[in-house]
Amino acid sequence: MTQLFDLKFVFVVGKGGVGKTAISAALALAAAARGKRVLLAMCNAKERISYLLETPPVGAEISRVAPNLDAVNMQPAAALEEYGMLILRVRALYKLVFENRFVAAFLHGTPGIDAWAMLGKAQYHAFEKDASGRDRYDMVIVDAPATGHGLDLLRVPRVIVDVAPPGLLRREAEHAWQLFSDPKRAGVLLVTLPEDMPTNETLELDSAVRNELGLPVAGLVSNQTLTPLFREDERALLAALPGELANDGALLPYATSSAARAEREEAQTACIARLRAGIAAPFATLPLVLSQDFRKREIEQLARELERGFRAVY
């Protein structure tokens, strides 16, 4: 399997609330620290990258947010116009094709055209050349929407290939699908929490990505993982301890909180075991980072942990 940081195109996908955007930013910083020229692309998202990385707001235009790292928040209408211009190159030709009322009616009736506008723009930049003729970006990272919408986004090129007539749109979708399905160039990075519901959804997501879509899974991240405080035998003792103490005893609050922590560690251990057994992909665990204001310093910490975690499994 190609190393995560050697991929050209990475989709970061996971259930809402698992820290997907933070992991996308951490992956981007880690890749940029390796000297990669990186584009972090959000899909019409509630923009948080500027807050996390402490930069000016990131909009529909590509902007520099860190050394070797650019970011963009792709908006469907703007992305479709820009992508049309990038492909057709001549504004008069763009207007003739994309502003033709028959073409416009077809585009608005094509399933997933808004998503394709964003994906098409992202994959264009994966192959874009700079003035010297080299690739403008070594890696494009797409911070995909939460699980259900993320799967819809990944389905779009195949849908267009299936429904669009031969021509520019279908040809571009086929080109993108060749990239996305090539494990040497692209992959899906799954992000989850070591908790029951996110674990179940991630196992289902992995199956859908591999079996339904036939896309490669490049890695799995267990985010916000607790550092174990207790051994397995100690957890069993702690679980029973509160029931053995007097209700008004001074030690009861400590015993209760310790039992709760031990129970959470037990559940976390079980979830990680299920993920390792059920998903055949490099697996990295990132720690729970406690901070009053989760921003650039914390993202940089996650970037180091992510780089170290995946370096250890390859």
C-alpha cells in the first residue's frame, strides 16, 4: 500500500463530530512540514480552518494559510464557473457552453452537479501545472462532508459517468474516477472516535467505500483517544468499588469517577479492537487534546502525532 503522505489526492471522511476538519488540517500541516505543496479543499463548509490555523478567513479563492499550504472553501456556483473556465480556458467558449440555456437545463438536472463542480475543481488542481511545468500541488486534501453526504460526494463521478452523454462532462468525470480509484495516487482517510456509535458507522462507511464504490481506504484515524490509566484487571475492581463504599463516605466521589473512567477505557479498548479487526488499513490513534481554546498549537500537536502514528505502521 502506498504511504499516506505519498498520495496525490486524499478524501477525509467521517461521522459528524469526530474532528474530521481538525484531522484534515493536521494532515495538511504534516504533509506541508515534509516539504509537500498542499491544497486543503473544503466542500461548501462552515469555514473553521481560518480559526484553527489562525489565518484570515478562507473563501472561494485559493489562499495561503501556512508555509507550503493553501486552502479553499469551494462553493458550488463559483466552483462550476471556475472549473468551466479552467477546462475551457476561453471565457467566450465558457459562455457559449455553460451559459447556453439547453446546457444549463441539463446541468441543473444532472444528479450531483453541484458536488461535481467542487470535485472537478479539486481534481483539476491535483494535475495543475505552475509556470515551470511542475505540479502546482503535491497533495490535494478534500475535507469531505459528514458520512452520508460524504458518500454522496464520492459517488458523484460514477453517477455522471453512468448518466451523462459522451462529451466534456463525462470525459472529465472518467478522468477523475481513474484518479480516485487508483490506490497508488488516491485514497480515503476514515476518521472516527473510539466510541460505540462512531465505530459502528465507520465500519459501515469502510464497507461502502470499498464494496459499493470500489475506492481505496488509505488509513484510519481514531481521534480523541484516552491514554489508559488502568490495567484490565484494575478496571474490574474499580467498577465494583463504588458499591462497596458508604454513600456518605469521603472516598465515594473518587471511586465513582475512577469507575466511570475505567468503564470508558474498557469501551474504548473494545471499539479499537473492532476497528482493527474490521478495517484493513493503516491505523493511527490520536490523543484527546484538552485545551480551553483548540487552535493552531493543538493542530500542530495533532499533525506531529499523525505523522508519527502513520510512520510507525508503514
